Amino acid sequence: MDTEKRAEEFQQRIDAGEKIEPKDWMPERYRKQLIRMMSQHAHSEVVGMLPEGNWIERAPSLKRKLVLLAKVQDEAGHGLYIYSAAETLGISRKEMVEQYIYGDAKYSSIFNYPTLTYADICAIGWLVDGAAIVNQTMLARSSYGPYSRSMVRICKEESFHKKQGYEMIARMANGTEEQQKMAQDSVNRWWWPSLMMFGPHDSDSPNSAELIKWQVKLKTNDELRQHFVDRTVMEAKAIGLEIPDPDLKYNEETGHWDFGELPWDEFWNVIKGNGIMNKERIKTRKKAYEDGAWVREAATECARKKKLGEEKAS
Amino acid sequence: MSENSSNKNEWPLWEVFTQPKSGKPHQHAGSVHAVDAEMALQNARDVYARRNEGVNIWVVESKHITSSTPEDMGPFFDPANDKPYRHPQFYSVPRAVKKRS
């Protein structure tokens, strides 16, 4: 069968809502786009441990420390679910990891911002994980089976992440004057970067149309961003925090909240690698990867010797 | 799952199956990398059962799994297609009996 005919049949399967599984025929470009998207997503989960890990030792109570530890451990788990799903497309884990430690693979820009106060940990749970849920709930219906299944698993855990963040920031917003200031300050700093998590405008997003045609994504960046704003404005009001956007206004006609233009120069600048923490993040990941090399080798050697010993004994 | 030179020293890949509750069948959860079966079990527990998602875990090295291919989906499962008499709906029963069931 020629490629064109196969591509046509592939599109018919997608349109009929069928899921694509690892061994099914797929256009080379579908495979490539998925590998790009899924590996970026996995890298983001792993890098996401760093800004929060920064506060584990300084958590305000034992309870919050336990919660933060569990959350950071989940982020590692999320990275592994997605790497595992991406490997079914024929790329090795090592290749993916090295593409971002030594190459130019991207990860979510949100993690290139620093966590200056503990309120940032609260705001990350509420806003960053909140935005991630909006995106991942959509991806849970993605056309690639392994990706969609990993998202179902992640979404279940992500709601714990968001709720613990929202609970904490609500408490701060209801606390002493100093705590209130701290909470508002972190919302001021994390609001726009959180909106940037949905990516560029649809008109500036070269991959969107293709990904939607293949049902890898089911909604556009702007649609998802709007959904997030609508939801979050209500949550902010409920706990008396302000969204730092003078243009934010309810639109009676559309039933949505209109909001101001994002600082796109900053967005592109961070993507290009010039964010506050870009270099630091890569340096930390590289160090962990290289310092851990001997452990990986030793474990391999240990398993080899153990197996040899077992063979001799039998 | 092919071994190319760039992943020569990568730990082998294992498929993980978890049993959600006793009495239920095991289900595929995902995969992990590990040097041996013992480490694969431990990694699988840490990755796929942080919230009691499983009471039992199986791991098997991915290279040992044989799967039917999508290409022969039709012919491979063909023998089952023309045997409706294997299903209870194929048979009719007297109306009186039907009502009671």
C-alpha cells in the first residue's frame, strides 16, 4: 500500500475517534511531532522538581514538608510515565534525556523562573499545576494511546497538587498582613508566566493546526488559556487575591473574562534561553546526570556479576 | 526497543503490570528501566503504585513480549468472525421462559 493511501486511512481512523497504538502504521511526521511534544513534556516534569525542591528543607511545618516531598516525587513519576510512553515510539530514554541536557530540546518556560518565597510554592500549586491540569485533561483524550493513558494517570495526581497549593495560598491570603502581601506578591509574579504555559497565540503556533488535525491536541492554545483564566479568576476572587491585570473584565456577550495581552517579548526571550534560571536549571540537571553515571554503571556491573554467580551455582 | 549504539549502556526496559485489587486481573501500567528483576519490581512500585494502585506487580523484560501485529489484525482474528453460534444471542428460547429471565 502506498504512503498516501495509508495516510488517508490513518486520518479516517483519527476522525472516527480511534486510538493509535505503538505498532500501528503512522505518518513519520506524526511520530516525530509526538516524540517532540512528549519528550518536552517529560523534561518539563523533571525540571519542575527543581524550583519546588528548593523549598523542601525550608518548609514551614512537618506537614507541609511531607506534602511537598510527595508532590516533588510525583513530578518525577510524571516524567517517567511520559518517557515510558514516548519510548513506545522507538526513541530511547537516554537519547531523549541527552537531547535536552546536551542538545536543544525544550521544556516548559515556567520552570525558568525562581522561587523566591514559600508563597511561590503555594502559587505554583494553584496556578502552575492548575494550568497543567487544563492542558493535561485535554491531552488525556489525545489520539496516541500511550500518551493519553499516561495523562489519565497524571491528572488524578495533579488535582492533589493543585488543591494543596490553593489551600495554602488561601490560608496565607487570610493570614497576617505580611502573609497577605507575600501571597499577593507571588501571584503578581506567577500570573503571566502561568498564562504563557499555554504557548504562543494560535496565529504564531506553527504546530497547532497539524496537531489538532491528528487529534494529538483537541483544543488550541488560546482556547485553553481562556478556559484557565475563566476558572482562575473565580478562585482568586473567592480568597481575596487580585489578578495583576488591569484589562481583566467580564464580557457579558461571550460569557468569558477578557484579559490583557501577555508580555510576549519576555515569553520568546525565556524560550531562547535567556530566562533568569535557564542556565542554572540545565547546569543542575547536567550535574545530576553526570554525577550519577557511576551509579548506573555500578548497578549494571553488579547485576552482571550476580547473574554470573547464579549461573555458576546452578 | 531496538539496541543501537547510543543506548548500549542503557538499563534494559521492563513492562509493568499491576493488579489493582485481589481477585482482579493484572493490567499493563507502563514500563521502567532496571538492571534486574528485583530492581524492576522496586522501580515499578515507586513509579506505578505510590497510592496503593496495586496489591501485586508483575514485571517482564520488554524483549520477551511477543505481540500480534496490526497488519494481520483481520486475518489473524478471522476464525472468530463467522461463528455467531458461539454466542448465546444465536439461540431462541420460548417466549414464556424469556420473560422470566
